[in-house]
Amino acid sequence: MDRHGFQSWLDRYVAAWKSYDEADIKSLFSDDCVYRYSPDPAEPAVYQGRDAIAQSWLENKDEPNTYDAKYEPLAVDGDTFVANGVTRYFNADGSQRDEFYNVYVCRFNEEGECATFTEYWMQNRKFRKAWRDELVRKAKAGEIE
């Protein structure tokens, strides 16, 4: 795996997410890959193995055409590859409803399969503020406790 190969893997990752094709998802990861949606060691969303990773993706599908993403290599150090990028989510009318900045830390085996994947993410401040404001509005209106 090199920087160019990593970009190809990232592009296949986005394509697999958009298609939710099980074989395409599984082709990205090693049989024993450890996949973390968060770097927090207490986070329960850790999946081991391509079958568990694919199952996680398929059980938590986003609606078609409601998201897009672009990730690019940021750094390479030995077998550790770091990417950054942005993920955007859209409403049915096409307006943007959310945005996240992502950093992925990946390690690959000799076959070019991802053997460890850890995601770091941060919500765009504008969308985070809008989410908080709506939550406060609902609380004040008695819609939530």
C-alpha cells in the first residue's frame, strides 16, 4: 500500500458506503480487521472482522442520496495511513442538514486490506449550534424533558 493505493481504497470505501454492496464492503477489510467508529476505548461500537463490519454497515444504512463524502490521504508512516475529509448529509429537498470533518487512521495488511480502522470525527460548528438550539427550543416547549 502506498499513498496512491490509499486514495484508491478511500474512493472504494465511499463507493461501498453509497452502494451498500456487501461484497464491496467486505473487500475493503481483512478477515480480522478491528473497526472503531470512535477512538474512545470505552466506546462499544467496535467491530472485529469483515463480516461484522459489513453487518454493521448494512444494519445502519443511510437513505440513498442523503449523504456524500470525500477523503484524502493526509499522512503515511510505515503501515499507518491517515486520511482526512468531510462527510455531508442532506435533506430530501437537497439542502444540507449536517456536516462532519473526519480523520481516519488505518493500518493495512500485505494484501491491501484494512486491518485496523479508527475514525475521529467532529461536527461542523454551525450544524452543532443549530442542533443545540433546536434541542433547547424543544425543551422549552415541553416537547422533551
